[in-house]
Amino acid sequence: MSSSDSLTPVPVPRTGVMIGIADPVEQARAELKAALAAIEEKANVPRRVSRATDETIAKARRFSRENQNATLALIVGGAALVGVVVWGAVRAYTR
């Protein structure tokens, strides 16, 4: 490791506060900014749902690439289950 590697700044996440701020006013501002960013991250439900959906889709695509036969079996089983539920609902309604 060279000496120039230790001088490379590490990116601080939006919800983090940089270390080494000497001015108390700047420190308070940085903490407030980080707290507001954390609140926004936590309270922004549509963004969180979008991220969770994207992660789930990525996992499903990865699974389907790695396990094609299992994916086919899940699709056929799911279609059969939907058919049975619809058939049962129609049968119950017509009685």
C-alpha cells in the first residue's frame, strides 16, 4: 500500500457524518443534514418498495437462469393453483 492510497477520501453515505469537523456549528449542520437524510430514507415508502421490488425481480431472474426446470415447475404449479382457485370460486358461486 502506497502513501497516496491512505490519502484517498472514503465516500460518506448521505446518512453519515464526516469525521474531523472541528467547528461545532458545521458539526451540528452535518448531523442535522444526516438525520434529515436518514428520516427521508426511512419515510420514503415508495422508494423503499421500488428497491425491494427491484431486488426481488433480480433474485427471481437469477433463480430462473440457474434453475430452469424448477422455474418451469413453479410456473406450471402456480397456473394450476390459480385454475383450481377460480374453479372453486365459480363452483361455490353457482351453488
